[in-house]
Amino acid sequence: MSSHHLLRSSVNQYLEELPQQIQSRLYESPATCLAIYRLLPQLAKFFIMSMVFNENAISLRDLDRWVKSSGKLQFQDAIKSMKSLHLLIPIKGNGPMLINLNQTFRESFKNALTGGKVNNSFGIVMDLENDVVSMDMLDKYSADKWETILHFMVGTSLAHIPSQNVLNLLKHSKLMEELTATGEYKITNDGFQFLLQEVNSQIWTLLLQYLKMTEMLQMDPVDVLNFIFMLGALEFGKPYSTNGLSETQKIMLQDMRDYGLVFQKNSNANVFYPTRLASMLTSDRKSIRGASGAMDSVLKHNKEDSLSKGGTVGATGDDNADDIGSKEQNLPDGALIVETNFKLYSYSNSPLQIAILSLFVHLKSRFSNMVTGQLTRESIRMALLNGITAEQIIAYLETHAHPQMRRLAEGQLEKKLELDPNCKDSLQVLPPTVVDQIKLWQLELDRIISFEGSLYSDFENHQEYGLLSSYAQDIGVLIWKDDRKKKFFVSKEGNSQVLDYARRKLKKK
């Protein structure tokens, strides 16, 4: 499942877990209703558009008839999602089950579609004379803010580190951990997975943690969610007044500035500007790639509304790298080539892309548009010790597969299927030797596993040993045993149960 679908699932799950009273208050905001609609499954969107202007209740069976037999699973997911959000209200009766759209949601969503009573839900646009804030300036500002966070996560030396609020959020979300001895921050396994996501997924990952932190601070979740969803509906580059915001939302502006979602000339300014990152909150477009896609260059292209999906990786034989580079005239920034001798080539000049590679690659040379390196035992072990898994490294390389090398891998698989239609082989973009060796390097670290617990020994006879070891095995706390030496080891949690059993059965302390 792509990170784009994962973020939708995570956001919807958070909304579904909210109490019904909070959901009802959320539906009073047209901008929030529009944002929630955009996050729903496609079939749920179709049902809502079919019901929003129809005041009469309809039968659930009628909705089922609209769906082909092949789409019954999607139908069930759509209905389940709408019921969890209390968008569908069942109507009691003796006949077939009737449902209707939540009336509060219906009115707000209808106003969002028709431009009715929106009550400043979409912000208050200001008409400023001689406004010096340009789209170029906002793009640079948001890219600098966001990439500062990502650079800090990968350990790049920075002139300015993220604000304390951002650092607290990174710790709270377990994307980074603070070392007690030195006070330094280190990226975690979840943090590396975070770097592999698209930018809109990264933003929502942080915002969902931010929402959980606001609950601890007893901030009104409705105010917080309404402001986040409102930001996703504002027009990029337009100045908006802070007068229509609640006190909670004005406090949130500081945090949103730290993430690069909004721009203010100063903290006391009564005007704010949504950036391009804010417009991605409820958008279906994956217009900005993740960290490895050199976000600043993509932002430049986005000004002209040319959508880019960013760069890719590949695998090839030892003597094909030069041919690939020459054949790809418009090579996406960040494209990678991995050879069977573990050499790696990255066609990128993005400092962030290079910093991410340095987490698990021994970099050797840097040119104007390319860096070279090698996957070594030491570089992979260092990544593994930092919490990055072999599967994540392999997934990173495969996800960014070079287009031409992916086509070669697809061609090889097609030939196998022609020779053997029952072939079960999967698409192998990376050289199998590289993939297997990365996994073997991880197994080296997994050979010894430590457990906390208690060792039982010095039994008077084999009967006592067999009685206790069998009991420990039956209750699932036995970790190791040696029948010849009459010794066994139980977990720390199960030690008290084994001791109590021994006292009862053996009448010994």
C-alpha cells in the first residue's frame, strides 16, 4: 500500500475514533466537511454526492444494487467508513433498512459546494496594496522550513536547527530519540520510514501526532481540526486575516509556521499566507515528492502547475551504468543505479538526497549532478544499529527504481512467464546478490538475542526438573531448557508463577 493510501487510512481512523459529539461539532464547518469528503473512499464520495441534494431517506439495499458484484468489498468499506464517521443515520422502521445523510453534514457540505453560508470557514481574504509577498518567496520559505526538519533528522550540520516545538513533536512521535548521555537526537526506525514517504504523508504523520499532543494540553480538538482542514482549503499565496480565528487557532499559527504551512511577516502580524504545503493537506495530488526527491526543485516546477512524481532507482550489471546515464536525457533528480558489485550511483545534487543515502551507503565521490558510493558491510551495519531495517533499505532502493532498469526487470519476468506460465517469481529490480547480502548482514546482528529472566538448576532428581519445566512450557514462559543438565530458563514475567507452582508442588522455598 502506498504512503498516500496509508495517510488516508490514518487520518480517517483518527476521525472515526473521535466521540460522536465532537464529530457533530466538526460538521458545522463547511471547510471541514469538504476536507473529510476528499479523504473518503471513492465509492463513499459517490454515495454522498447522490444523497446531498436528496432530503428523502433511501434504502441501503438500493445503494447495494448500484454496485457490481466485483465491487462488494469496496461497498462494504465505503458504508463502514461512513457509519464510523456518523455520516449515515439509520432510520428505524419495519421495512427494509433506510438511511439518510447526517443533516448537519448535509447542510454544511451543501454550503461548501454552492457557496452558501460558510461563516468564514474558508478564511477571510484581505485586499492588501503593495503586497511584497510573492509565490516564489512562499515556496522558498516552506521548502527551507520543511527541509530543515528533514536535514535535522538525517544528521546534516545546520546553521539553524528546528524550533523546540518541532523537536518536542519529533520526540513525541518517536521519529527521533534524545540520547540521555549527550543530549543529541538520533533518528529511529520509524523516522527512517517517515523519510521514505511522500511529503503530504509526512505532513499528516506529524499533524496526527500534533493532534494527540493538543489533547494532552486540553486544547479544543474541534478548533484544532477545523483550522488544519481550513488551511487545506485556502488559496495558495493569498493573504488571510487572523481576525476570524479563535484563540486556540491563533496559538496554532506559531506551530504551523515552524512546519512551513503558513507564513507571517512577524508573530504579531494580523495576516498570514498559506504555502503550497498547506494546499496539499486535503489534495489528491502527489505534487511534491518525499525528501529524496529534492523538494526545492519540485516546488519550482509546481509554480507552473507541472506535476512531477520525482526520481527513481535501479539495478544493473557492472558495466551498464554509463549507458543508462547517457540514454536518459531527462533523468529525474535522485535516480539511483545499483550494480551487482554493490556500487551505487545517484544522479542528484540535492544535499538532502545525499544525506539520506549516507545513512546506509559509504559515499566516495561527488560530481555536479551525481554521487557515487558503495553498499558495504560497515555502512549497512551502521544503519541497522541506528534502527533502520534491511527491508526498509531494500524498499527504498526498489521504490526509486530507475525507469529503464525497471523495464529491463519487467522484460526478464515476461520471458520467464513465456517459458513457464506457472512461474511464481516476482519482479526483481535489484540484483538478487545485493538483496540477499543486505539481509545476511542483518542476520549477523540478530544471531544473539538477550532475555531477562531466571535460570532454574540444581534439581534433586529428573522428576522435579520435568515437573517444573513442563509447567513453564505449558504456560508459555519457558525460553530455554537443557534436559541433560536439568536446567531451564523462564521469562522475567513468568518467574513468579513458576515459583508459586514449585512451592505448592514441591513444598520448598
